Amino acid sequence: MTGIVLTWSAAIAAGAFVVLVVGILLSLRSALIRLGQVQTAAESMRQDLNKLSLELGGLVQPAEETIRVMHRQLQAASKLFEAAGQVGGAIANTTSAAQRITSVLSESAEKHAKRYDTKRQVGEALEWAELGMTAWQLWQTSRKAAASAEDTHEPVFESES
């Protein structure tokens, strides 16, 4: 009887071992299938990331160019505002000088009007003042044109009037 018990015990142990091996093989097969699915998903994600990377790479260069263009435009605008400020200063200086000259001419004309006895002499004095003022304005215009030409490094051409 011991022999039969040993045989049955060996048969049961062999059956349990077969069931255990089959269970392990089924678990390994299931794990391999899941691993294949994970690999497929990872490959799909890698392809998507490559596409996205290429698209982003295509956007970087135009964005950099746009930034460069904006920088150049801001620099140009800055120079324009600086030039406008200089023109404003020149206009203020010219206006101030014109006011001083007008004041001096007015005072001078008033003194001469009081000094002269006749209207003819006053008329001549005003004509001379007008001639002097016209000459001064012509000189100022020529001086501004010359200064402007020096600032822009362009030759000044006299207009035919």
C-alpha cells in the first residue's frame, strides 16, 4: 500500500506541478500581450511627440524672425522719436530767437518813430526794418537747411523759385 500512496502522491504532485506551470505560462503570455500593448502605445506616443516636435520647430523660426522684425521696428521708432525731440528743440530755439529779435525790432522802431519828425522818415525806417527782417529770415532758412543737410549727410539743392 505504501507503493500505491507514493504513486498517487507523485501523480498528484505532478498534476499540481503541471497546473502550476500552465498557470505561470498563462500569466507570462498575458504579461507579454500587455507588454506588447504598452510598447505599441509608447511607439504611438513617440510618433506623436516627433510630429509635435517638428511642428514646434517650424513655429520657432517664424517666431524668432517676428521678434527680430519687432526689435528693428522699435529701434527705428526710437530714432524717429529722438529726431522729433531734436526738431522740437530746434523749433523752440528758433521761436525764442525770433521773439527776441521781434522785441528788439519793435523797441528800435518805437525809438525811431519818436525820434523822426515826419511820416516819410518813419516809413523809410520801417522799410529798412522789413528789409532787415526779410534778410534775417532768409539767412535763418539757409542756416537750417545747411544744418539739416549736415545731420542727414545729404547735399542741399537750392529750389528754383
